[in-house]
Amino acid sequence: TLPPSGNLSFLPFLCGKDTSHINTSAISEVDYYYFPATLQKQLHQSTMFPNPTSLIKGDTEIPQAEEVGTISLEELHKYNCNADRRLLSLFGTLFDVTSSEKGYGKDGAYKEYAGHDITLAIGLMKTDEQWLDRFVQMEEKWKKDAEGWVEYMEAKYPKVGKLDKWDEDTSTWPELTPEEKEALNKCTIM
């Protein structure tokens, strides 16, 4: 079993180890983001880590929020963790995450995501800022992982608009560099 939420000192010892004995039902939504990508992938591959939609607790009512329409990336950056209103983009859909102060507020567990397009970052299971606002060709696995979070976001947060960058032909976006792809395979603690 895992230690109580917030005590993640055990993580360095799990990278590359057998994780079949772990009871993942004890993993909180917040703790999920602190797992290194390599460990998250291990748990996903062993089918022990929950699907993002399984993190939705009961029937949650989606808060009301005013539409913003189609906005630019520069405009989205204004809705960061320090703003009164916080938005993020996932596949170009803007979600108003203001209601989750613990998640996206200035001291939130994933405050870095507020005000950014998180598609690549969430597909890679990374919270590092270098993966935010990256409009690149996504490998099928990354795309599938990111798509897994769409239903979760739709169940928790109101959709309030669109990010104009996603109106572009995504097939013209560049690929990650070989160095960036290599960095993804390192087992590091965030």
C-alpha cells in the first residue's frame, strides 16, 4: 500500500522496480501528478493505475462560467494561477478551472497548468513547464493518454471557449527533438 496522501518520499525507490504489489486505490488525484512519468507509465502498463475518469468522485455539478470565445495563446496566459479566473487548454478546448484552488490556484498542485495549453504535458504525464504550450506532433501513446483526460475535465470543469492555435493544420507542427525524446525516458522526481 501507499503512504498517506502528500508523503511521496518513497517514489525514488519505485522507479524501475516491480510495482505489481502496489494498491493504487490509495493514490489521490493530487498525488498522481507528483509521480515521475516513468513510474506513472510503469503503473499504467501494469494496468494497476486508474483511468483518469475513475478519479471522478460521484456526481459532481459543473460550475457555471462565462464563455470567452476563441482566444490566442497570449490571451490564455493571462488566466494563470495568480489570476482571479484560471483557464487551461486541452486539445484547444478551454476549461475554466477557477473552482479548483487546490489544483490550479497560486499554491495548487498543478498551478503550472493554469494559463497554458496542457495537451502535450498531460499526454507525457509531465508537469514541467517545458512541456506546456508545445504544439508538436504527438506520438499515438501520448495522444491517447491526453485524450483520456478529456472526459475527466469535461466532468469537472465548464468548457468556456477555444484556443485559436488548434485551428491550424496540426500536421504541420514540428516533432520533438531527439534530445527531448531521450529526456522523457529518465526516471526523475518532480
